[in-house]
Amino acid sequence: MAEAKDVLTGLDRYEEFLEKLEREIAKMDGYRIAVIYSDIKYFKYVNDTYGYQRGDMLLKEFVHQVTEDNPAMLCAARVYSDNIVMATRMDDDCDNSAFRDFISEINLEIERTLRDNYLDEQLRICTGISIIAQGDRVLDAATAVSNANLARKVAKEMEDDCCVLFDYRMMESIKKEVEITSYLQTAIQKGEFQVYYQPKMGTDHLKIIGAEALIRWKKPDGKFVFPDEFIPVVERSGQIVELDYFVYREVFKFIDERLRENKAIVPISVNVSRIHLNKMGILDYVRSLFEEFQIPPGLVEFELTESIYTDDTQKALELVNGLHKLGVKVSMDDFGSGYSSLNLLSGLPIDTIKLDKVFLRAEDLKESDRIIISCVIDMAKKLKITSLCEGVETLEQSDYLSEIGCEIQQGYYFSRPIPQEEFKEFMDSHYQGEEKVLTV
């Protein structure tokens, strides 16, 4: 017969826990049962940094803290790694939200102890809670654990108070995420993802001098899945790397085709997701694209959001320098959307700053907006950084940017993001002259 206890923690094995919980549910009378599913945020960091022995010590202390001297506890198990699930008796008259607050307070106390003992301020307990009640909806053990686990995953995305009570509305959200992540490969193979292009216009002549490549998802029925629906999901799953690479390849291929046809082409920028900082495989991939397509490096630009630079400045610097070695330009996207320090601009070798559309949020520019935009553009000039303002939607905004010397403009006033074929027509209709390769 297999050992019913986990060797490291002394808790039940998961299968034994489920059997015990089923028995407790069957005899539940006059009370409810709360299933509490927890893990330690950044536990992998402790293992990787201090070694597995230190991680084992942390896990055993965590288990001790959550299970010892707990008369309400019915059973507990280690599911895997640092994932711990327990079931506790809960008074019938106890408010669900009040119980969540109670567990959250306990977590905070345990966190303080663990941080003191392990000298790591990052340690945080993430907890999901599912309530099993008598009446119309009595859950089985496995479903209750699954619901608590879903709530834990939501908690793991939170910065503060990482304790979440399961809500059935979560099921729809999780179901949608699973559908997106599991279907992504098929969608790419079926050609449902397309690259759209939004023109960038030179302020001095208001003719096209560049474009930004943006991913769009068009289902077979003709309906679009909006970027804010699928981009955050694929970022969390890590699949954003594959989607980025798809865009990069399509852009390189498009530029190569235009050059071979001796047609007008402009530099095209592509977006870089935060996850690329983890392994830096992006540099090898971009290098392989240049080897395959042999296009001039000046026709590709990479955009990193302001938050990427502030989250890990050293890694961002490494990536920027690596891209520069390949001969491409790098811009800081969404400048002004976060809380960056302006000295980043002097410490990072940025070619372009893209002022976030938040500066042009109002149809009529306020005096304070005008002052901020003017100062940022003036600063960029002195630092020899190209300035681009996105979100241009009116003639007034465009004229003002021209007055203060903003070099490039982008926004719906000129064009929405458009499919490749329309973008070809846009370039041809806005281009005049002999030279086919248009640069800033």
C-alpha cells in the first residue's frame, strides 16, 4: 500500500486528502467547509537562489504555520511543490467575506514570520478559498479544490492582499483564457492572425516615413478578437513570445517582398513583450531573420514600453545594446504612461521616444498638456532623441505638434491600423520621389 503521507511535510497525499474531504462533506451538518488552497509567491526564486535545502526548510515552516494549533482544520495535503490545500470547519453564521478577511490576516502574520526568518521581502502567500455549503449546491471534493485553485491563480496576479474568495464568474474568465491559449497554435496555422500597419507621418511634410506593426485576430466568421482580450492572456501563458516572433517574421517577409518588387517601403517598428527579458532568445531570433531575408537593418525598429525599462533597467539595457549591435533602432513606447524617472533617457541609448496618447486625451489641448508635451519634445531634441507623439486624432493636435517641433506623428487623424494590402496602397499614394526606401 502506498504511503499516505508526504515525506517532506508530513501532510496527507492529495488522493488521501480528497477521500477524507469527501467523508467530511457527507457528514456535514449545521456548518460549512472552507477549502483553502495556498502557495508561496516567488518560492521558485528561493530554490534557485538559496538552493533546494533552503526551499524545503521554508516549505516545512510554511506548513507548520498554517496547520499547527488549528482546531478547525479537518485535513490538509501537499498537492505539489509549494501548493498546499486544507479544509477547515466554518460556522454556518460566519460571513464569507469576513472569513476571507480572517484568512488574509493570518496570511499576513505568517508572511511577516517567513520574511524575518528568510530575509526575503518578496515572500508572499497567495490563497484561494472555496466554500462548501449545504443546500442546492453541495460541491464534491475535487470541484471544491479546483474552485479554490482558480481563486488562488487570480490571487497570484494581485500585488496586495493576495487572498481571493472563489466566485462562479471566475469560471467564465478562466474558460475563456483556456480557450485562447489552447487554440492559439491552431489559429496561427489557419492564418487567423494578421499583421496590420499604422502609418507614422513626418511632421515637416505630413508624408509617411514609418509604420508600426500590430497583431490582429480575425476568426473564420469574420469577427475580431480584440487585442485587449487576448494579449494579456498570451502574455500570462508565455505564448506571447511565439506571437511576437510571428509578427517579426511577417514584417521581415513583407519588407523583403517590397524591396524585391522595387516598391516604396518605410521603416517598420515591432513591439517587444516584457517576457523577452527573461531569456534574451529574441536577439538570436532577430539575427536569424536578418540572415534569412538580408534586409537593411535600418528598416526595422523595436519598441519597448516604458514599464519594461523601469522594471528591469539592467536587462533592458542589455537588450537595447544587443539590438543596436544588429543595426536596428530602439524606441521607448508609451513614454509618460507610468512613473519612470527622466534620467532613464540619459542612461539608456534610446533612438526614439513615443509620447503616450494620454497626453492627447482631450479633444481640446489644455494649457498644462501643451506645456508638458513641449518640454518633453524640447528635452528629446537636446538629448538627440527622435520624438514621436501617438494618439493624434484632430487637426488642432497635429498643428500644435508641428509648432513645437515634434518630428513624427501617429494616430487616427492620419490612419487607423490597416491590413497589409491597404497599407501598400497607402504607401504608394503618400509617396513622391525617386527613392524607394523611405527613412526618417
